[in-house]
Amino acid sequence: MYRRSTAALGVAIVVVGGLVAPAVASAAASGPRPKVTIVSGPTVAGTTASLTYSVNRPPKTIRSRSCTLETATTRTYVGCGALPRTTAPRTRVCVVLRNLADGTYTFTVRVTFRDGRRAAAMSRPFTIESDPIVDQSNPNDQDPAGTFAMDVLCTTAYDTFGQTFTAGRTGRLTSISLYGTAIGDEPIPLVVDIYAAGLNGQPTGSSLGTGTHTGAGDAVTGFEVPLQQPVPLTQGSQYAITWTLVGCNNPPSWNFLGSNDDSYPAGETLVHDDNEGWAGVFGWDFYFTTWMTG
């Protein structure tokens, strides 16, 4: 009796009296090279982050998973999401991380398979910012000689103004600050809307978000108008803030301030004419501030 090894097949063969019989073979890894991919996210909403990762092998081939959430000083083990009950050749898993404190995190997922192989760890950073911060701003601290004032009137065609801006970050717009004062004993409600700006720099499509201000305003320090729902913005994209009056009948109703020396180069003042539509005023910019979270 003699023993011969066939390394290419990973199987040992024993020959006994001229008969060939397989010996006990070592378990050979099979299937595609294991790979984990983070296919979307993390998407941040307030203090919650969600993401989806996929594995290029069926759920039944997975032996264990390990997921961590790291900061500059800590590492925490977190849930890796429920495996789907499927026989599909790929595995797709959603992970939701809740009640996170403000800060920068890195999520990492590691997967080990039943055949002993491991996929390379996959990581993705993200930031939680639950408190809004200033993104874009043209504050009322300019030279008074370069300041203009515009009245929003109820009885003329010019009853809506606007200001375009370019998002400096990707995140959620939560509120807008404007610099203006209501005129009269009973301030007229002011409705603010956010639009995507078209190639001509003018509002296009439907409103992305809206908010209402019912107070008297402030032309010096500004007043904040919270949006009913945060509006997702993309860094480098241009948007338009518009504001108009609701139910007004005692003109003039509001007076807004801005600058006429192109103090905000990434946008411009907009004026709406009921007959002609929107028109930009190059070099003029209303005073404004955008507030965003991550």
C-alpha cells in the first residue's frame, strides 16, 4: 500500500491492492472570494445614522459578524443588523444606529464565513451634528453706504423676494435667518420656501421645504424662520430662498435689508413680478444666514 497526494485537487488518494480509494479529504474553500461592500450611507438624520452593506455570498454561508463604531478615543461594538431569510446568492443588511452624541464616527463591519475565510473589513466615516451650525451667511455687518432696503408690498406686483445661495456642505437645512422689519401694529405672516435653483439661477420645481414667521422681525440682528421639515442639501449645489406675505391688506408690510456691492458672490437677490416672473439683481444680495445639521 502506498499514499499519493494530488495537491491540485486537495484530495489524498490511497491505493490498496491496485484499487484506488479516496482518503479523508480536507475541507476545501469554495465559492466566490468573500467580499463586503457598504452600498449606501451612512445617512444621518438628527442623532440617528443608517447604512446598508452587502455580502457577495448567501446568508447561510456566514458564520459570524463583528461591527464596531469608533471615535478618536473609543471603540464600541454595535449590532450588525438582522440577516435576511433568503436563499439569494447575495446578502444585503441594513444597520440603524440611534441616540448618537455629536461627533465624528467610523463604522466598520467584519464577516467570517463557515469555510473559514474572512472578507476584508469595510469602514465608512460619518458625522453627527444635532445642533444646527451656520453654513452660508451674508450678515448685516456691511458698510451702511452699501446697504439697500426693499419693501414687500401687498398692492403691487412685487410681492415676493428671494436670495440664491450655494450649499457649502452636504446635510440638512433646518432654518433660515433674514434681516427685515415688519411695518404696522399687526405684522403680516411671512412664508419662506426653499427651491432648487435652475441654470438661470431662478427657483425651479416644487418647494423643497417651507416655514412661517409671524413676529415683527429684526433688521439688525436678524430673525430665524425654522422649516417645518429639514431640507437635504448637496454641497456645491445652488438653491433659492423665497419669502412672500400671506393675507396682507395694509401696505407696506415688510422692509428687508441687503447689500449692493456683491458681498455674497455665490448667489444674488431675486425679485418676483406677477407678470414677468423671477428676475435676478446682479451684485445685490439680501442679508441672510442658512442653518444646517449633518
